Amino acid sequence: MSFVRACALSDLQPETALPVEIGDEDVAVVFSGGEYFAVRDECSHASIPLSEGDVGNCEIECYLHGSRFDLRTGAALGLPATEPVPVFPTKIDGDDLLVDVGA
Ligand code: FES
């Protein structure tokens, strides 16, 4: 796949996440620390949408059990999750945020 439009930049306030669907992939697009990120919108511990969790310091926290994930790498930063979540490249195109879920 290639970069496709995920949302308008104006849809994302600082330190928030937004759920979007790109093809078959549920994606959480996130604006944190002045950067845009995209991760699979599913906690690696259980099937919980990460986009409903808190965002801060380039991390997103699963609301159910509190595991945090590094938005740059997808790495789990705290138990009970131990596996990373997939991260996807983002790109700004004018007023839009693009994501490549096939990368
Ligand atoms: S479901 Fe996310 S940490 Fe348990």
C-alpha cells in the first residue's frame, strides 16, 4: 500500500488520538509532542482500542490496564502488555495527514 489520507491536521488537537480506518486496518492517529504518529488501534494485551486512551510525551496509554506504548517504536513500556504494537509512517500533505499502513 502507499500513503493515503487519514484525516485533516485540524482534526487532531495536541495530545489526542483519533481512530481512523485505512483499508482493513484500524489505526490510531496521534498528535503528541508536536509530532504526528500512527499505530494499530488495538492494544497488544487484549483487543482494546488504544485511541480511547490518554496521550502524552509521545506515548499512548491503554485505558483498560494502563500499559503505555512508545508512539515512535510501538514498544510496550509497562505491564501487562509485553508485545509492541505496529507503527505506521506518517506524512503531511498540505492540510492533511497521510499514513502508509503497508510499510
Ligand atoms: S488491554 Fe491494554 S493493557 Fe490490558
